[in-house]
Amino acid sequence: MSVKYIPVQWNPNKWLYDIVMLAAVAAFLWVFLYVTPEVLSHERAINPQIHNARAFGACAFMMLTVILCIGPAARLDKRFLPLLYNRRHFGVMTTFVAITHSGYILNWYFNFSSSDKYVGLLYANSSFGQIAGFPFEIFGIFALVCLMILAATSHDFWLKFLTPPIWKRLHYLIYAAYFSVAAHVSLGILQDQQNHVFTVMFMAGAAAVIVLHIAAWMADRAEAAAKDGAWAEVARVGDFREGYAKIAKLASGDRVAVYLMEGKLSAISNACAHQNGPLGEGKIIDCLVTCPWHGFQYDVRSGRSPAPFTEKVPTYRVRVMGDMVEVHPDANPPGTYVEPVPLPEPEPELPEEGVTT
Amino acid sequence: MDVAQALVMAMQTWGMIGAVVALVFLVIGIDRIDEDARGAYIFRPLLIPGVLLIWPLVLWRWWQIETERAAWAARYRPVRASYGLAVVLMSVGIVVIVITGLSVRQTWPADIAPVQLTEGAGQ
Amino acid sequence: MSDKPFFVGYLPAPGPLRTFLLTICILLIAGLGGAGFLMGAAQDDPGPGAFRFDYGRQTVTGVVEMTPYPVIHVVEGNDRIKPGDSFMMTAGGKAGVDGRAMPLNGQLAQVSGVVLERGDLYMMQVRGGQNGLQAAEGDAPQITPEPQGRWQLTGEICDGKCLAGAMRPGRGLAHKACANLCLLGDVPPIFVSTQPVMGEEFLLVIGPDGTRLPREAYDYVAQFITAEGEITKHGDLLIWEIDIDTIALADEGTE
């Protein structure tokens, strides 16, 4: 949460997260760099610079694949949410690995010539009119620039400064970057490689990313939206559980989280002020709605974070019509207090005695 | 060569303008537009790479906040709608590029022998 | 909502979730380690080319010929390089020795440097300045090119230096930009033929009328092509004057 900015807000979970991530990256690089040369029975070894470049390039691809799988996996199965928690550190690390890859490439293939290596990189191969032999380095450069933008704008300051929607749109560049990496690999190393193990692993990784994302998107689409203008139906009175929310999708596409706290209903925007995390999928802890993504908290009646924090989300009006809880589609300005509506006792239409005996 | 040199020069120019923007923004601008940044200095160098890369966006947002042009509601509108588009474009793109890449793979034509078309003068 | 454990980033993870997360962590570390092994161990053999530093510095005397790429025809050899051998020369890095060789065209010169070798392909990276290439006393025998007729060959254009072992791997499409950069720096281009031509697998490939390989041919570098052109024998080196208009991709040419 905010108050004064500091470089990184550490906590034990983040330490643990980073240790596991670094251990995984170190395992990949160590095995690739130091174990596999012993296994390869080549008459003459691959140049160390090329071997290193490949190790870091392959590592960046694997990391990017894991990162891209976390998001949809968490959307499909909430148990993956903790992996989402500190994903930005994973992303920044990936960028450094990718930069190392590009460094080895630049300082080997594009070095030792009379022209500047950056000019050489852009100039040496100009066969843009063909697929085989296309200067696939261009795709790598684009992906690297995307990753650098994402890493450089990962601090919470950028979220607040750019606003979550613009920040999120900017960070959609990850999808363009992943496509670009796929193109870089397909028109690069895949053209020459005679051993197809890498090809198969590359395709499996890309397929996992595609399948998970499409599945998450389909699950998202399956939610029905309310009709335009009128009060939107949220759920039946009997469906509410103390401390949890029901989510309504408005005609505008916005989502509202209607929480039951101490027997009363309150509605706030489903989008957390931090990263637009789904507040309605969180729960009430110590009288405060807690976002499932990064634990930002809000008073459900006013949409305000408890002091000294300053985050605010819009609130909505709620009413109960018969057995149905409804929400008004017009949002109140963030932080507007709305008097909670008592939840009536559910009508005993389903006699309990049928269930017992 | 000229195009490549021009591109590299353009990149350098972009970075230099970015450096100026970063200096002005991190010394003056950030205190004006974000109360959480007041008195917080250690995190500022972390923002330099970001400003270098996307300085036009920084200038635009700075101007927007200074002139209070952005509607408050815009901040709370999640962009889930474009998620589907992004995912579909990425997925289709990857499938197409991988298939295209694999389909143009070359096989060493070891069975094609050299053919002598004319005799040499000395033969 | 159910009673599933709820994770808050700055609080300890709930018990049931811990087992799940621990499993994921172990899978991630083991998975990436395993992927590193599979990917690293799946790399292709880069071929037998290499700098032969183990031979030590080689110094021989011969006749310089601009073909237009500088070639030396050995007159006075040593225990490894015999009189009558012909080989190409490059400078250090992605550069040829054209500037130094041009004034010595047709004359006797002493060359000194390290050898790059890949099977029959032989190339010398000469030392810098006078030490690498200098005029030698003596009469230079006349080198007469022997025309071998027009040939249709199938294979790949590579930069001679990387192919000979300056880089491993030093050919193929992933290496194309590097190859082009070498060729732009006047490193001699080599044509690797699918099958030996008059006993040679590697030919020096040049442009029409004794010019350098033209830039139009660069689009075909590292692609498997079929093309026609005159072959001449200079010393024991075959030089193929590729006819740019006849270049076709090998898989298209055979259909």
C-alpha cells in the first residue's frame, strides 16, 4: 500500500517468493551452462559465447512462459493466487536474463567488425522480403524493448501515476512480447536445429500459455451482464454469506462487489485501486474488504482504505426487492459513504425438515 | 546502412530527451503531482529507466494531472474487455508464426549432384 | 465463495495452501532445472572447424593473387603447409586483408598467422600490419587460372571465416546476420557444395567478371540454393563465379 514510496516493500512472503524464483532460474542456468557441455559429445565444443547466449535466451523464454501461465491459472484456480502476488519481481528478473542474452549476441555476432555493433545489428541482414532468412533479430529487439518497458514501470508509483487502466494497457505489451519471442525463436534457432527436443519444448510452452489464456478468457465471458440502465440484479438474499461478496456485472462492463458484513449489505467497485484486482473475490478481514491479489484493504461502506492509507474505490447504492438484492449501475465518487442495507431474513420457502430425517 | 544509422541515432536522441524529462520530472514534477512521493527520494532513481523509455507518456500524464483533465471514473474502469482481443491476437499470431517457421525449414539437398554444363577451355 | 484458504500477501500463508505452494515451488525449481538440461543437451554439433592455435604460428611465402579476394599460392612452405597449396586470408575480426594484399598482387609475399581449418577448407588469419603480410625477395612465378567450364551447383553460401571455425556453429540461418557482416567486411565467401566438385567440397565464390560477391546475393546467404557459373582453378583452389540471375532455392529448383 502507499503512504511514502520506497524502492521495494519487502515482507517474508516476498523473500520466499524471490528465493524460490532465483533458485529455479539458477537451476536452469547452472544445468545449461555447466552440466550440458559435459554431456554433449561434440568433436569441437560450441563457442562459450554462443552456449551462454543460448542458455540465457532459453531461460528468458521459460521464465516468460511461467509468468504468462500464472495469471490465467490464478483466474481458473484461486490456489494459484499467491504466485501472482510478487510476479513483478519475476518479470524484472526475466528482463535482466533477456538483456544478458542480447549482450552475448551483440558482443559476439555483431562485434569485431568495423561498424558499430548496434548499427550492424540493424543493418547486416536486410532480407525483409523472405521468411527463411528473415532478420529475426528484429523480433528479439522488439520483445526486449517491451520487457524493459514493463520492468521499468513495475514500481507502484507507475500504477498510481498512469492510473491502473493505462498501466494495464501498457502491460498488455507482454502479449505482444511473447508473440515476438515466438517469432524470434521460430525464424531463428528453429530454422537450423536438427535435434527437435528444443522445438518440442518450445511448442509445449507456447501451447500451455495459449490454452490457459483462452480458457481464462472463456470463463470470464461466461458471466452474464445486467440489462442497461435499470437496477442490476446481484443475487438472492439467501445466497449471501457473512464476510463474502457476490459480484454483479453491469451493462457498462464494470463489476460491482456486494459484501455482507455484520448482516448488512454494502457495494463497492470490484476493481481494486491498486492493480484493479477483483475485490469481490476477496473477503472481509478485521472489518475490511481485503483484495485477493496484493492484500489492499477497504472499508466496505465508504470504499476508503484505513488511515494512514489513502486509496479509495467508488461505492454503489444497494436495495433489496423481495428476494433479490439489486445494485444501482451509477457509481458514487470514490470514497463516498453509503449507509449499509440490512439483509432481510431469507424467506423460509424451502422447509428445512425435508432435509433432516 | 543509412537507415540503421538513423535508427540508432533516433534511439540515442530518444534517450537524451528522456534523460532531460527524467531530471525535470523527478526533481520538480513528481512532488507536484503525487503526495506520496513528497519526502521520498530513495525510490526515485528506480523510476529513471521508465522515464527514459516512455517519456512522452510521462509528459502527457503530468500535464493531465496538473490540469485535472482526467475523469475520476476512468481510473476505476478495468480493461478486461481488451483482454480477450489481446489473448486471441497473441494466440493466433503464435500459431501462425510457428507453423510458418516450421514450414520453411530447409533440408540439406544432399542428393543433388553438381552438373557440368560446359567444358573448360583447358579440358 | 467457499471456505477455501485465503492468501493475503503480507500474512503467513494458510496451512492447507502451504502444501500446495510447496509442491508448486519444488515443481518449478525441478522443472526449470530439467528444462535447462533438455534444452542444453539438445544442441547440434557445430562441426569440426576451429582455429588451430595448436599448430602454432605459421609463416610461409607465396604469390599473392586478388581473385578479387586475396589468395596466397605457396612457393616456400613449412612442415605443415606445402608448396603448391593455395589458401585464403583474412584479418582479425570481421575483416579481410584487401588493403594490405592489393599492392602485393602478383608479387611474392611472406604471410604469417594462425590457421583456421575445417576438413579441406583452409584459411589463414594473418597477423596485423607488416608482420602478417609483407613483400618477399625473389621471383614470383606466374599463376595461370585454368577454366573448368560452367557448372550448376547446389549448396550454401557461407562466410569463409566463421565456417572454417571462427564461430561454432558458423553457418545456418540463425547465423545469417553475422555471416553478412563478415562478407561486408571483405571476409571471403565460401560455397559449400552438396557433393564434391572435382574433389572439392568448398569453393571460393565470387561475383561476375572477377568482382566481389554482389549485395543481391546476400539474401541467399545460408539458404540452400542452386545456381550456375564458371569454375576456374587457381593453384589448387576452385573459384566459382556465381551467375546471380540463375540463383534459385534448392527445393524450388528441383520441383
